[in-house]
Amino acid sequence: MLSKKVRFKNNGNEFSDWKIKTLGDIGETFNGLTGKNKEDFGTGKLYIQYKQIFDSPNIQIQNCALVDVSKEENQNKVKYGDIFFTISSETPNEIGMASVLLDKVDEMYLNSFCFGYRPLSFDILNPLFASYLFRSSVFRTQIMKLAQGSTRYNMSKTELLKLRISLPCLQEQIIISECLSSIYGKTHTEKSLLNKYQQQKQYLLQFLFI
């Protein structure tokens, strides 16, 4: 779906052609926390950790940690629809992992080892669609080429903004997102059932050898 091999229709009619945009055309980057010491962590406001971004295409708020941020500090707050990228990794295949904030929050921050990307309009890039797009093989193939280094790999924000993406209209983005959400939901349910069956199998096998 994200490579246009499967297309949807709008009341029997084809949607308009997908448009090519650079990330710099449709959004801007911002930095995470700055000027923090070890003593600042453990209490205070919620902040998104590196591992949360690496592990999931959307931010799981329950896994956020705490950081002390005073009212006088000039720190960037995150908000619904923001996309976060990891800046460095141990292998080029893991560079630039992305995660999207799909919850509305009052005050939350981003760790200093990642950076944020904020779309200029949700009419151009739907947040749920973005969570699938930036984890897709279509996009990952592009972003892995930005990895620079030998023992530790890093990525340039400037080069990221030059990347070109193909975007369907908003209505088709929403349809694709809903379809993918249904598929992933079904997959998660099936995996949970498989795990329970495997546990049941192990339990029953114990009695075969008594």
C-alpha cells in the first residue's frame, strides 16, 4: 500500500496521483532536551526516551521517564503528531528509527539523543499514516543511506530533510492507515493466541512424562 502497488477508490473513482515532497517542504525539525545533568532525571515532567522511539512506531506514554524542567528553561515541548528520529546507532540498518506521538499531551519533552520533526499541516501528512510510512521498507531504504561512521553511525538532520517521499491525498492516507491498523491489530491478536496455545501445549506435555 505504501509503495502504490495497491490503490483504493473513492466512490468508484480513482484518487488523485500521489505527490512527491521533500521532508523539508512539509515540516521542520527541533531538538530534544539540552543542558541536563544526571541529577535532573527521575522526577518532574514526562519525557520520551530513546528506547521508546526505537521500539515502537508510536510512542507508548506509559513508558516515559521523568525529568526536572523549570519554568525559566527554554526547552522544546512535544505535541500530538510530532515524529521522532533516533540520531545514532551501532549499525547502519538501525539508523533513523521513527516513532509518532499519537496522543494529545499537555507538557512532555524529548530526550537529547533524538530529534523531532513537526509537519506543517495534518492536511498534508496524517499522523497515523506517518507512523506506518516512516517505518516502511520504502522509507527505511532511503534513510539507511544517510548513515555515516565506522564504529558508531550518525545521521544528519539536514540530509534527512532532503529525502523525498510520495504522498497520497489526505483521504487516501486515512484509508490506508485504517486498513494497516486493522491488519496489525489482527496480527497482534493472532500472536497472543499462539503464545497462549504454546503455553497450554507445554503444560499438557508435562503430564505425558509422568
